[in-house]
Amino acid sequence: MEPSFEVWGDLSRPASPVILSVPHAGRVYPAAMLPLLRTPLAGLRALEDRHVDAVALAARAGRTALVQRIARAWIDLNRGEDERDPAVDEGANPAPAPSGSAKLRSGLGLVPRRASATGEIWRRKLSDADVRARIAEAHRPYHQALEAALMAARARFGVAVLLDLHSMPPLGNGAAQVVIGDRFGRAAGGRFVARAEGAATLHGVRVSLNSPYAGGHVLDRHAAPMRGIHGLQLELDRTLYLDRRLDHPGPGLAGAVRLVEAIIGALEDEALSGGLAQAAE
């Protein structure tokens, strides 16, 4: 299998306290997946944050970024290793805790069971060995690399800021076009949330905080404000940067890049102006 993710910039000496993560934009579908599918491959695109990596890479300006290449349908980096679905995974706990995530219960666990466009994904249950291999080859290395980058950024700048970039289908007329998630205040200091929200608002987009997306496993695992690592999830309405079919980058791409550049710049400025004195809000 090809490498599961790409690293842009320096992991060991990041140029900025802001580290970018793009866990759901992967468009590589391993050959081993094809005979297991119940649904047409094209139907799995509904699980992708379609081409949001194009926005991230154009906006990063030398900052360190991790971009997943393997498709989310293979394994979801924004779910914990324990979020295994017994309906599709032979190695999962057959009686998961009642407190298990709503996403897992709805079929969007560590290995997604369904895609909204086409329904059930797999012809049969996956073996425990198969899922463990996906974790070892594609899930765990990404998180280890992301952790290394964040630790290096904190060591260099006194604080690190994780920006986990996603995209979302349009929420409806008058609804938010950008959703900032901070796990309801647990993942980032309020000053970083305020700067990101302010930068987005200045660009004329409608912004919501934590609704309907508050962030997931990436923030839960890596954000630790009391230890100087702040994390935000950023969801972009796909109409901001894709074509009318929501399939390829469209005329709004440049504007979406400027929007994300502004948010990154605001977070970086806040991190550098606050430094060690405010790293542990």
C-alpha cells in the first residue's frame, strides 16, 4: 500500500505554532477494498471532505500540515481505535458501552459501515486482523506524526495550535457556512476561538460555534489547553470552494483559501503574542 498520509513542512522543527491536520480528504481507495464493497466506489465520495486538502495546502504558506491520502471509508482518523462497530467488525466488542459515540451508533465508526448516498458499504464483516492492520498502517502513524509535530511546535514556541480542517455539505439557506468546534470549550482557550471566529466573520461568512460539529477524536486525543496545546476543528461549507456538483474545486476556491489563510494567521498571531504566559489558560 502507498503511504497513508503526506507531511508538508517540517515535523521536527515547525515554522509556526499552528499545525494543520486534514484527516478526511483522502481519495485513495486500496485495491484490497474493492472485492469487499457492496456499494459502487463512487458512492463512497459522500464520506470524503471533497478536495478540502486543496484549500489547506494553498493556505498553509510553509506551515506544517498532515494530509491523509487513504479514503475515510477505509478507516476514519477522527474516530478512536476503540470505536469499532460490531455490525461490520468481527473484532469489535459485541456489546459496546451505552456511552459509545453517536457516530458509531449511526454507522460512522472507526471503519464506516454506511455511506449516506448508497447505504451499507461492506459485503461481509471485516476480520479482526484486517481492522487491526488498518489501525497499524493508516490510523496510528498519522496520530503519532501529528503528536510529534504538536510537541515540536510547543517546544519551539511555548504553545501549539492544531487546526483540524474539514468540509461539510450545505446546511441550508441562512445557516452557518463555517463551523468552529472546540469540544464545547474543552479543546482550546477562548482567545483562540474568538480570533478564529473574528477572522471568519471579517470575510463575510456566517459562523457557528460547535453546532452542528463540535470536533471529534482528533481534538479529544491531541488538544490539551492546560498543557499549551489548543485545538480547533474548522468545517467549511463545500459550496464555498467546490463547483456546482460539489465534486471538483470551483470558482470559489481562491476565496476559501483567503478565508483559511486569515484564520491561520489570526491563530498564529494569538499564539505568538500570548506565548508561554497564556499557553495554559
